[in-house]
Amino acid sequence: MDTKISTDRLKVFFGKAQVLKEITIAVHRNTITGFMGPSGSGKSTLISVINRMIDFENNVRIEGEAAIDGTSILDGSINPIELRRRVGTVFAVPIPLPRSIFENIAYGPKLKGTTDRTSLHHIVEDSLKKAFLWDEVKDRLSTSALKLSGGQQQRLCLARTLALKPEIILLDEPCSGLDPVSTAKIEDALSELKSEYTIILVSNNTKQIARISDFSAFFYLGELIEYNTTEKVFTTPTESKTEDYIQGKFG
Amino acid sequence: MIDRTVFKERFVKWVLVAFALSSLLFLFLIFLFILSEGLPLFLKVGVKNIIFGFKWAPTKGYFGIFPMIISSFLVTIGALVIGAPMGLSCAIYLSEYSGKKMKMFLKPALELLAGIPSVVFGFLGVIYIVPLVRNYLGGSGFSLISTSLVLGVMILPTIISISFDALVSVPKTYREGSAAMGATKWQTIYKVIIPSAKSGILASFILGMGRAIGETMAVIMIAGNALKIPGSILDPLRTLTGNIALELAYATGDHRLGLFSTGVVLMVIIMILNYIANFGIKRKIAK
């Protein structure tokens, strides 16, 4: 299988604390890969290396290598802003900007320099459809995005990410605050999207990972404990820690 | 024993309440006093003749303060034109760009700037700004532009500290959300952070205006105090506050009441500005 994102003995330190310990992983193109593990396992930190949002943290040291399509993303010559246009991120708490629905989605394309109204409209409609939100908001694109429900806001954030036409979508516990119906809608959208994108889904919800991901990685205290196809991880895990976590013995 | 501690606690609480309410009492007394002194003349001469009257000759029965109202607004707007961009830029730098060390250095410096007595500003204005304007732009130097320049600097601390508070209170998640969509720092600032902090920034401008319109000492020293509407930025002018401060020492009878009427107008203007500023801030919190 084709590798999209890879890390090689990646280590991350916050001050003196090491939060990622020699992570080596290869995430495959056009799949959904689930990252699971209890809090403090380092899964979110790994995400923040891939989108370089880790740049916003103070006192960070990174060792090892991380690459997209075989090209290093830690190299000083990489422009993190360019990178974030290729690597879209959806956060745990939906954070629409305090603007209209339309403006929220047009924000990214506008930053990239798209100003033509018709192409913007096209992008907005297309992105909202892909995020399964179009039918609910098509008549009120100019109302404030803050008026949407939590589930709708999260799909808006997904649509906003899609509008950037990224290659990779990172979702950091996107359904942690959502009801089952909203969660199902996001999951449906993701399953449709994987043919076009490489998706990493960080979640504490092992059932969700089992439902929609093709590959699963289990992290614990900064280490990658197990990584395999979701089927293997959930049916015949090689590590007892993984089994305990999946069965809910700790978390 | 327990009763005694309870009593002590209550006693402290009530003493504090009394002091807290006393500021309200003072405000009320000031209102009452100014209104009781200032209103009779409005009834006697007529609101229109005072507010829209052009001639101020209180010993001859003319109490028109229209030129002063206009002048007060002109210096205030002038101060804002100079102070708002400078203050907002400084606040943006402080909240978005500066490191901890720079902040530790700049914040106390601003507080110091706020603490400089206005007479010192006036003095510096007379010594440096007025001759500068006279030599390079013409006129006497005692002018609208000199006053605006000095007031613009004087309102900086107000604008900076309130804008700064508004900017830093923009949730971190907005910055991250914007950055995650590939926005540069400046794009995030002017497309997300400033619009989110808009009401707080506007409030800072309005409170800055309140400070400028109420400023007296520096203004008397630099404005030239001429009794007319300035025709250009190089003309001298007299503000509402200046009018009161200049004449109160020797005013008697209706003249003195005329100064109180000036005070009533000033107070109403400041109340309106404060109301607008509070309204802006409250709306932001409600959101």
C-alpha cells in the first residue's frame, strides 16, 4: 500500500517531559487511520506535528523525522502555512469563526487568493455537500455560524477544511462533544471522503475507530503500542495493553 | 467568641459597603449640584440660545457655547485620529507579537504614561509642539493641530490598555482555527482577531474620546482659547472644559451660572460617550 504520511523515530519533548517516544508509523493513502489511546498517550501531539500546529507551543523540541509523500515536513525550508493548506484539521471543539456560514467556508479559499464569487459559491456548496451539511443550511448561508447546533458546527468545520482542498484531513476527537445522530453524520461523511483524502481520526471512542477506520494505531504514554489493520487490532491484538484498552479495562 | 467573629465579619462587610456606596453618593451629589446650578440659566436664556448661540459674552447676557462644543468635538476627533491608529497598533503588537520580556517592559511604561500629570503634557506641548507648528505650518502655533497631537498621546494609555484586553480575550481556539486553515499571522489578526475584538476596540476609542473631551489643563495651555469655531487646523480654539477653567476664578452672578451650564453640556456629552462605550462592552459579553 502507498504511504502518505510517515514518521521515523519521532520524538517530541515539552520542556523536559518526553511526550512522544520514537514513533515510527506509515499512514496509507486514501484510508481512514484511527489513532486511539488514553489521554496523555501522545496521539494529539503526533497530529500537531503533522500539521505543524506544534509551532504554537513554547519550549518544544522535536527529534527524528516526519514526512508527507516522502518529503520532510520538519525541514526548515517547509512553510508551515503552505503545509496547513495541504493538511486540514478539525478540532475537538467546533470553532466556527464569528462570521456567516458562507464566510467561514470561504475563509480558507479567500486566503489562498480565490476572490471570484462564482468559484467561491461553488466551493462553499461543494464543501457543504461533502460534509453532509448542505441541505440543512442552504437557505441561510448568510446567518452567523455561531447559531448552528454543535453537530452542525462540527460539520461546518469539516466543510471549511474541505474547502481548502487538502490532501490530508486530521480530526482530533471530532465527535467528543456530539450526540449520536451528529456523530453518525460525521462518520458517514468521512467514509465517503476517504476515496479522495487521507484521513487520520484521533478518538477516545474505540467503537468509532472500529466502525469506520481501515487501520488502527494504539498509543500509550507516548509510545506506539500497536498498529495494524483495524480488523486485526480489534480481533487479534498482539499486545495485551491493546486488548485491555479495547475492552475498556482502562482508558 | 463565635458571635464576636461573626460580628466582626459583618462589621467589615458593612463598612466596605458604605465606602462602595459613597462613590455613588458623590456622583449623585455632583450631578445634583451641577444641574441645580446650571439648569436655571437654561430656563432663563433658553436652551437654543446657549447650545446654538455663537456669542459668548456672559457679562453682556450672551451665553452661546456652540463654538466651544464644536471645538471640543474637533480636538477630540483630532486626538482620536492620532491616538487610535497608534494605540491600536501598540495593542496588537502587545497582544500578538511581543514576547514576555517586551510586555513586562512596555506595560509599566504605559502605566507611567497614564500617570503623567496633564500639566506636564501641556508644558511639553507649549515648549515643543507649539513652536514646531508655528515654524513649519504657520499660525501662532496655539492651534487645533497642536492640541490634537498632545491629546492624541494623552489618550494612548486608555486606548492601548482597553484594546489590549479585548484582543487577548479573543479565544485561542479562533487563532488555532484560523491558522489550521492556512492563514498567516497577519491574516488571522485582521480577519479574525480584530473583528472578534471589535466592540472592545470601539469601546477603547470611545473612552479615549471621553478622556480627550474632558481634558482641561493641557488644552488651556496649548489651544489658544479663542472664542470662535476654528476655520483651519492652525486656528486657536476654546473647549468647554477650557471655558470653565479659564473664567471660573473671576465669574460672578449669571456669568458663573453660564459656566455651570457649560458643565451641564459637558457632563451630558461624557455621559453619552460612557453609555455608548458600556453598551459596546456589554454587547460583547452578551455574545
